[in-house]
Amino acid sequence: MYLTREEEKMYSGEYGPAVEKSMEILVALGDIYGADGMVEIVSAQIAGVSYKTIGDAGLEYLEELAKEGAQVVVPSTLNPAGVDLDQGPELGFPPEFTKKQLLIVEAYRKMGISTTCTCTPYLVGNVPLLGSHVAWSESSAVCYANSVLGARTNREGGPGALSAAICGRTPNYGYHLDQGRVPNLMVEVETPLKGADYGALGYLVGKNVGNGVPYFRLLDKTQIKPQVNQLKALGAALASSGAVALYHMENITPEYVEALKHVNALDKLTVTREDLNNTREKLSTSQKPDLVCLGCPHSSLEEIKEVANELEGKQLANQLWICTSISIKAAADRMGYTQTIENAGGHVVCDTCMVVAPIEDMGFKVIGVNSAKAANYVPSMCGLDVVFDEWENLIAIKKPDQK
Ligand SMILES: C[C@@](O)(CCOP(=O)(O)O)CC(=O)O
Ligand code: SF4
């Protein structure tokens, strides 16, 4: 692949071992995927943070890189870690795990990466503009960036995104190119969507389309326009059951007009109420959750507000975590939502989630989720059962005389 003179210098070690190593990774990726050269990026989002998923080998690699003086050159944010960085002991996170986790986050911090630890960076300031190139690795965030923001990123692995952040560029192929953004499946949805339907739809379509680009047409006349929360749930599920990095939605997402030019030639998938109900049923492996865990992807302030409103003056009979970023929690604290949720017996948990936290070692057995992505991953990544439903049905409220 073609490298500029500056990139050649990076590759040959003129800027030190961290840049050299990173450039080697980018060139290797570019060669594998047939990139013609590099493209400059405006931000990075780096996965591979939880000690649960990267282990000691990951920690050593990051500490070595930090010691070699690696520094990111574009605004970069981190994916969720395995613990709440501030409330670890109170929430019962295992101490040994927490110790290792803090070392991982510290290594990233030394490299200049914001330790915001969230999978919804687009809710807290990492918001690339239409047409801009980025290197993001959290699959749900990749789907959001490409589809809703119209930014351009491949589904980077953790090391690929980190290398891109250090070098300020990424190999130019796939979703960076116009031809990578053309739809290849028309999905006509005949039924109105609400709540957890968006996740169920994403799960169903992801299974069909694999690593393709679905184009959604919402046919029901009573359909309310999906907004940020619905689109993040849809994209997360699409990216977890398939390898989707981009979808278009008619009249909603920014590149649908361009995509529309291609739809007449496409295969069509029709989705009915029955299809969605069957998918919703299949995603549950149990009943009656002992921990309800919301916020996959991490909750917005609006989502926390809805739960707080429902819990006002009530007591929960099962445990509740609402996962979010430190930034959204700060706003929830100020608004009094956190206090209301805590008064009811629940927690607003930062920096982590039901998939990357070691919840299997924390005494929980059945996890209630309203996210199809979480329903898909909790059994495989935590070995626990899940109940997939609307959050209103998952939380149990104590009767006035109940202990
Ligand atoms: C499951 C996931 O959301 C979080 C765990 O990934 P990691 O530990 O950040 O590599 C990753 C993904 O879907 O890209
Ligand atoms: S599993 Fe869900 S909550 Fe956890 S990091 Fe991934 S998208 Fe976020």
C-alpha cells in the first residue's frame, strides 16, 4: 500500500518504538484488507479495556506501550471497563480484579486517552461529523457512528483502533469508501416498533444480513420516528447477531438518499409482528431476574430519567443496575435521578456493564435485560441466564407490607 513520506518515517521507527509498532499493525491490516493507503482520522474509540476480556497479556501489552511513550494524537475515548472505577467496593466488585482493572485504565490514561469508559461516546462529546473518518472499535458505537452520524469507520479491533489513535490514521478500505456504504438488503417492517422491539429487530436482521448493509423501511403509518435511544439499541443488536457496521433507515439516517438509489435491485426481507414476538421469546433463557441490568449500550440521561420517574417513592424487590458513563451519571446526580433510584434500592453504575463486568463472580444468576445485544452476550460471555423484556416488566416493586 502507498505510504506518504511522513508515514514511512513512522513505519521505519523515526518517531520511536510505540509509533513504529502501531504503524506496523496498521500496514499489516491495510495489506490484509487491500487498502490503497492510509486516511487521516479525527477521533478514536478504543475497545479492549475490561480485564475480563484482555487479561494479563493485554495489561502487559498496554503497560509496555505506555512505557515506550505512546501518545494518542486525536481525541480518543475508552470502552467500558470491568468495574465501576469509583464505586467498586460498594457494589461488590472482586478486589483482585479491580486492582488489575485500574492498572489497565491507568496505562490508557498515560497514553492520553480519555478514561470515560463508555460504549456511547457519542452521548458525551466524541461526535464525529458527517463524512469524517474515524477509527472506532466498540461494535455498537461503530454502527451508530456510520449509520446515525454518517461518519466513516470500519469495525476496528482494540489494537487497530489504538494504533490508529497513536498514528492519527487508519487503512483506507471498507466503510471509508463510498462503495462500502451501499445497501445490500431491503428490510420492510410491517409492524409499529417500540421499546425492546428495536433490539429484537436488529437481532433478527443481523442474523440474516451477516456483514452486509441493511436498508430499513418502516411501513406502519402509526410508527413514531425512532430517536437516539431506539437507533442505538437497533445498531447494537445488528452488530452483535451479525457483523453489521452500517445501516440506512429511510427518512431518518443521513445517507439514506444516496442509498435509496440502490434499493430497487435488492433482495427483500419482510418483518412482521409475529417475527418480532418470536425473536423476543427466543432471546430469554429463563424467568424472574435477580439482577435487572439496563444500559446496553450505556444509558442516556433520558433513559435514566424514565426509570427514576417510575421508581419515585417505591422499593425494588430485585436488584437494579443502570449502566452509563461518568458524564451522564454526573448529570443524573444533579437532576436527583440517582438519589431516587438509590432510595428505591437500585444503582446507577458507571464505566462498566453486564457483559464486561465479572457479574458471574458476584452471586447473580438470572439477569434481566431490555437489550437484545445483552441478551445475546450475557449467556455466552458470563454463563448466566437472561430474561429479555421491557424494563417496566423486568423490575419488581415491593408491596407496601413486603420486607
Ligand atoms: C461486547 C462489547 O460491547 C464489549 C466488550 O468488548 P471489549 O472488552 O471492549 O473488547 C464489544 C463489542 O461489541 O464491540
Ligand atoms: S455489551 Fe453493551 S453495555 Fe457492554 S460495552 Fe457492549 S454495548 Fe456497552
